Amino acid sequence: MLMILPCRLLLRLVLATLLILAASTDQHVATLPPITLPGCIDKCGNISIPFPFGTKQSSCFLPGFEVTCNDTFSPPRLFLGNSNPGDRQNYQEFEERYYLTTEEGMPTHLMTDDFLFMELMSINLTEGVARAYGPVSSDCSLNDTYHLVKRQMTGLAGPFLISTRNALTAVGWNMEANLARSVRGSGFLKTCGVRLGQPEFATNGSCLGGGCCQGEITQGIGSIAKDWYNFTSPDLYSDNFSKKYPKGVPLVIDFAIRDGFCPAAGQAPPANYACVSSNSSCVNVTNGDGYICNCSKGYDGNPYIPNGCHDIDECALRDSHPELRVLYPCSRNGICMNRPGGYDCPCKRGMSGDGKAGTCSEKFPLQAKIVVGDVRVKDKWDEVENTE
């Protein structure tokens, strides 16, 4: 039977349905755990700002972790440090000089010299790393007389150090790239040399052939991701390489709480201990002094804020993201059951084994079931005969 509803009633039902859907959507969004303290900004464009990083009020970040969101760009861009031009703790210096082919030593003819804040791509609390745009320096001959040197220097201080995940990368004909701990430092921490007689000897691809070299970064450098670059022979000419990476090359920065260490077992946490969330743990870092905070196994979130670590519902993740079933195994003969800090996968009724290991099997073999079933059938017939 077809029932026709009045237009007004039908419209009310549609509106009611939309309101219910909107309410359920808002409720779902509201359940997302916070990544920073109440009243603090947690996003700059597409980049999350988790505490101890923060902007604006000093209560929104730990000392040294201040960032600035520049919303004059579209989308907004995130920079390390504050908007004070005098703050040069974490910065990049861009310098242009020229020299004559007949001159020896460092170029002395200064053309431009600018200081800019370091732009961030992402922040990862679990690994204690931030990804930024790193420096690109070049020395190109303009003609037979003049060379133009573009030098970019990175300065880091406080919680930050250059990560050992980076590599010093050099592209050129016959040149040598050197990495120093500081501008006035003596000696070099890393040297990478390129010798290329003819351009046809250059090998496109990973930075292993002629025209390109890479050197590992040692620990403790505060003043460059190895897999970000594939060498191509056009990079040898003019400023093609700089144009390919106008903001800079990917740079990994290690951060840590540098004014303390993880407490030993049974020892009280130090003053101003940063791992404030329950179900969190402390990890001493290997690059420099200090520690980072992680959520305990089976928990996820931000260990630097109160109640920031939340239980991972592995069973729900298995249902909503089938690709995670490899990470959280539970066989089809098991029953996934979430618990605080983990999950269990007991075998279904009548089976024994381990559902996580995929070893669930029937407690009784098929022959035993047939025998039991036959006995039950005989008992049933006996009952029928006794009632007659």
C-alpha cells in the first residue's frame, strides 16, 4: 500500500533526519582527543600543532617550542620561532656573494644577507622529529670572470638538533661540499666530493653515481632525509636544482626536553617532568641530551598534556580499516575483545588455541562429534520407546 504524506510533514521528517545526522557527525568530531592544552591553537593550515609546540600565549608551549602561524599565505604556513625579528635562535640565513675566478679563499663581496624563520612541514611527537625545509647552497660560474655564491645557513638552538636521518648532498662537476658545526668552527664534520669529467658520465637515479654524492650526518649537530632526492643530469646546470626546491630541501630536526633525563625505576620524576599524561612513558634520546615522551603500548595521543594518552580500540580499527588486520591479528575463528592497553582474541566456543596466532581448532575431532551425536540420537529413541 502506497502512503502519501502531506508536504509539510514530509519536509519536517527530512529536516529531522538531517538534524540527527548532523548531531551524530558533531558528536563523532567531538570525540577526537585534543592534541594541545585548552584554549590553544592546534592547527596552522594543514599542519597540526601538538603541545609542547604552540603559538600566541606563552602558556600554550614549553620554553623553546614556540612556533608562528603566518596566515597571510594560502594555506597558512608554520614557522619555528616567534615573530620577533630579534629572535635568531632558530633561523635560516640567506647570503649572496660574488668572487673573481682569480681570487682564492672565501668570497668577500657581499650582495645580500637576509634572516628568515625556518618553515615546518610536520611534527611527529612519537619519534621526536619535525620536518622542515632545509638549506640549499650553490657556487655557479656566471662567466669566465665571475662566480656567484648563494649560501644558506641553518641555526638551531634550545630543544632542536639536526637529525642523523639527514645526509649532506652535493651535486656538481668537480667540487667538494663541507659541513661545519658553526660558521667560525675549525675543521669539518662531514665532507662530500664530486668528480665528473664529462656530463655523459653522470648517472641518473639515486645519488650514487657521477655528478652527485651523499655523506652521513654525525650526532650532535645543531647548525641536513636521504631518500628525498633522485639525481638527474640537468641538475648540474645553472640554478636548476634550486628551482626544483624553491622552499628548500626536506630537513629532519630532532627535538627533546633537554633539561633532564628519564627517571630510573623507582625514582621520582625530575622537576618540570614533561610526561604528564597517565599511560605514558619516558624515552632517553640518542642525539644530544634529554628525553621525549611516548604513550604506553596500546595507547595513542599526546603524552605531554594531562589525560592525553587514550586507549587504542584495536578491534574497532580492524573493522574500519581492514589493512590494519595484519598489525592487529585475530583469526576468523577468534572473537576480538578490546581492553585497556590492548586486546584479546579468544577462540570461539567449542574451540581452543590462540586467535591472534591463528591456531584456533575444534576441541573435539569430527569422529568424536559423530559418536556423541549418535549417542544422543539413541538416547532420544530410548526415551520414545519408554513412553510407548
